[in-house]
Amino acid sequence: MTAQNAIQQATAWFDSGEFQRILARRVAQRTESQRQDRDGELHHYLHDEIGPQLRALGFTLHFIENAEAAHRPFLVAVRIEDPALP
């Protein structure tokens, strides 16, 4: 794929309204980590909304236990493009 093709595809995706639809869905999710009544929504957001997207981009996901709030883990996503690079 050429750079020009990549730009055209990205522009078409953005112009189609898909970006706005996804962003609106994600922003609307009630994921306040400070609220105990949002644990289910936060779990769904991390595992079902963000996680699959990051995995599709080649990231490895690590869910780190939160010592202060057991049902509100931290998500750390790692992607190494070339292990030979620093």
C-alpha cells in the first residue's frame, strides 16, 4: 500500500462518519473509575470495546490489578514493531 492509498482510505473512513460513530459510542460509556457502581461498564469498556481494537492493531494487553479498587484494573497495551530496535 502506498502512502497515498493509506491517506485516501483513512480520509474515506473519516468522511463516512464511522470515526464519529465509534467516538460517540466510546465517549458515551460511563467508565468513571472513581465510582463503584461503574465497575461493570469499565470492565466492558476495557475488555470488549478497547481491548479487541488494540489487539487488532498488534498490541499485547496486560490487565494490572488495582490494589485500591480490585474491580477496576489498569490496562497496559504494548506493541513492539521490531525487537531489534531500541
